[in-house]
Amino acid sequence: MPDTTYTLDDFAETLIKDKQYKTLTEEMHDELKKDILSRAHDFLLAKTIAKLSDEQAKALDALLDTKPTDEVIQDFIAKAIPETPDFVGDTLFAFRQIYLGLA
């Protein structure tokens, strides 16, 4: 069965296509993609923290001080936020709307 995982990298590529840039060099594309990934990460993190209780936010802060792997962070969030896939999807959709100027 083929892997159909949609990654943040794919998300950034889709946003670049949806924005329909006309004169984008390969170097500009790479920089734009890095910028989108950084902004999406920050947006997702801010929305995630806002969704956590004060106790959960403190626990996440302490966890982040240990420089955990992405998998450990994802496990923490999955336990802390019910319906995590829906939350992430909704949050990325909101980011997309803002990025494309539709919100």
C-alpha cells in the first residue's frame, strides 16, 4: 500500500502553488517554503498552547526544555488534546486561509 501521508512539506508546496506566484526562482521557492514552514509551525504551536490547560502548558514547557524528539512532542499533544487530527487539520486550514488572504 503506498504511503499517503500528507506532510507539512506537502502543505507548504500546496500553499506556494495556490498562491500562484509568477516569477519564483528555485532559490526564492526554497526560501519561501522555509518561511511558510516556520510560520505554520509557529501558528500550530501557538494554537496548541492556547488549547492546553495551564497545567498541560507547564508540562509541555518542561518537556520542551529536555529537547524531545518530534515523536515525543506529538505523543504529548495527542494525549493532551482530544481529536488531535481534527484539531491539527482545522488549525492548518485556518493558517491556509490567512496565508492566502481568504480570512
